[in-house]
Amino acid sequence: MNAPVHVIGGGLAGCEAAWQLAQAGIPVVLHEMRPHRTTPAHATGGLAELVCSNSLRSDDWEYNAVGLLHEEMRRSSSLILAAADDQRVPAGGALAVDRDGFSAAIEARLAALPHVTVCREEIAGLPPADWQSVIVATGPLTSPPLAEAIRGLTGEDGLAFFDAIAPIVFKDSIDFGKAWFQSRYDKGSGSDYVNCPLSRDQYDAFIDALLAASTVEFHDWEKDTPYFEGCLPIEVMAARGRQTLAFGPMKPVGLTNPHGPKPYAVVQLRQDNALGTLYNLVGFQTKLRHGEQARVFRTIPGLEQAEFARLGGLHRNTFVNGPKVLDSVLRLRTQPRLRLAGQITGCEGYVESAALGLLAGRFAAAECLGRPLVPPPLTTALGALLGHVTGAGTIETYQPMNVNFGLFPPVPERDETGRRVKGRERKTLYSRRALADLAGWLAAG
């Protein structure tokens, strides 16, 4: 009990793991290399910095698997969800946050705990042998020495994919003579997004400009790395077909243009900070060169004079083959004193990363206290996600995955009367079963 658990990495997973350990009375040392050593994606030295979107995606627990994961984490006393709820900004049915406020809130809550010590240092290579319990939550941008040490332990060459970052513009540079506020189908407050409309000709011109623009060249060691399908650069989507964007992030459904005719396509922007001064281009992750981004995105009606607080980018994410190298409680099979948590396990998304940090922290705390290490039921979002990264995923084709109902054991296709249950009604069966089973797991723990 006197020996601390060492958590390496101050992102969402690491902060959540440290919080869960401290709540159980276990001393924690949280190691974060920033700001002494930076990464290609981070802009600050703050804990739990959000580097891509400011959205934690859908908050609808009844009909959406990630919304269900939100609710399960709230009920599991999650630090990340508590901070997100406190720092929430308008985003329709999604949970989006003020980035700076979110990071500051998490730092403040951890700093207030007597059991948590934050050390600003890089752990270059394997943790010292006398660290009896370690959680490696270094995320997709693990420092090379530590990544190589993990590869050496796992025998894996290391799988990788690219993750892209969307641009952010200043609200006061948007032309609201062309753009307007509205959520699709008036969800949320009904006016949580800024919408920039394009006619068919404008859309075609935008696609032409996008496809002709130059991109940042890959390094030789990056060229064979696959993209994550859930976060494709916009120019990659456009190259798959001229209508891909019109049926994807630029679909015009559920919107009414107050300035003119129904648009052929729409670019949506979502509030990025609590002051409402910054908006990010939804679904506009990109590998375009910065000068090209400004030129191409200013062809969008309403963004002709856009000023960018941040331009988009792309970085390489690395992860292990979880089903092959991790046991059911996130320990490395070859060295059980080390647990992995967050995106390095092969999950995808902010919420999923934090969820695995939550589980790693709870597993490590139970181990320290001599209690049984019992994973959550597979019928819960936490259990389904854990199952994917520790065994349910296929070793030969393992790739990052967001939480989804396809990871859950199926619910009955028919109700007690024999009526077939499908669509949204079927999703509620998954969600209600999950929360009931989660309650039993939390009570037993």
C-alpha cells in the first residue's frame, strides 16, 4: 500500500487512471513528458489536452453506444466526464467542451488530491524494475524510446494509422450574411452549429480545388501506414468520389437556409471554446499544406475572409495488437506489472481512451488492495470495449475501433409477444441492459 502506482502519460486515459486510483486511496505518481518534450500534435503542456476535435461525440445514452459509454463512465465516477460536463459548450446532441477549461479543470482536480503527485519528465524506455505497478497511458504519440521498449516486450513491430486534425476559425471572421446558426433537425438548442451553404456549382468548384491542392509529403517510414477509416482527411474522402463529401460531412439534410434556396452541400462549424469565439470545421481533418488550407477553405461561402486560429494537420498514431499482447485486465502478457490504457491499446476516440484509463485504474487499485480483478460484463459499453482490445478483436486484422453496438452480445430479436424489435427501439434494449448490468458490477466492486 505504501508503494505508488506509476501512471505514464497525462492524457485522458492517464488522468482518468490516476483519478480512479486516488479515489481508492492508492498513491499515484503521474508522469507527463510535456512541456519538456513535445509531440507533433500537442500545443500546450496541459494535462488532458484535446488535440483534434473538442467533441466527445453523441451524449445520447439511449440510442448511441458512445453516449451510453458517457453514462456508464458518469456512474463510475469518471473525472473526464465530470470535467466535460462542467466545461460543456453548445453542440446539439453531442458533448463538446471548452478545450482550455477542460484541461485546466482536470489539472486542478488532480492537484487537489493528496494521493497524486505529478512529475514532468519523460520515461525513456522501460520503467524501472522496482516500480511494481505501472500503467502506460502514453497515447498514440508515445515517445520513441518507450515505444521501442514496448515493441521489444510484445514482439510486435507495432501497428500504426494516421489521425487528422480539423482547422479552427475565429467566429468574427465568418460572414453571417451567408452562414447561419442551426443544428440538424434542430437538435440541442436548435442553433448549435454554424452552417455555410454551397450550391452545386460551388460544391464542384470546392472539390476541384481540394483535389488540386498539394499535401504534406509522408516520411519514408510513414508511407505504408493506413488511415483510420473513422477519421479520414477530407481530401482522401474527396478522392474516393466527387459525391463522397456531399453524402458525408457536407450532407445538407435537416437544415433550412434562411438566406436562399436549399443548399446542395453544407459545411458545418462547431463551437470550440466557452466564449464562443472559436469554431472548428466539422469533419475537415486534412493533410493539406497550411497555405493550401487557407486558400481552399476560403472558397466556402461564408468563409471568404476566415481567419484561422489553428490549421489542420495529421500525425501518426501507434498502437499494439491488443488481443495478442494484453490479458483481460489490460496487463502485458509478457510483463504483467505493466498495464496499457488509452489509444495505445488500439481503441479509437477520446471517450474510449478515457474509459480504458478508468478500467486500468480500477484494475490496478483492486490489485493493490488484494481484491478480485473482475472485468465489467460484456453487455456494458465498458465491457464490450475492453473485450475488443483484449480478446474479441481478430489478431490478424486488428485495427482501432470506436465503441459501437456491434461489439455487444446481441439482444433478443423479438419481445415477449413475438414482435420483431429493430431500429432505435432495439438500441434502447442494449442501453437499458447495459446500465442494469453495470449497476451490479459497480455494487460488487
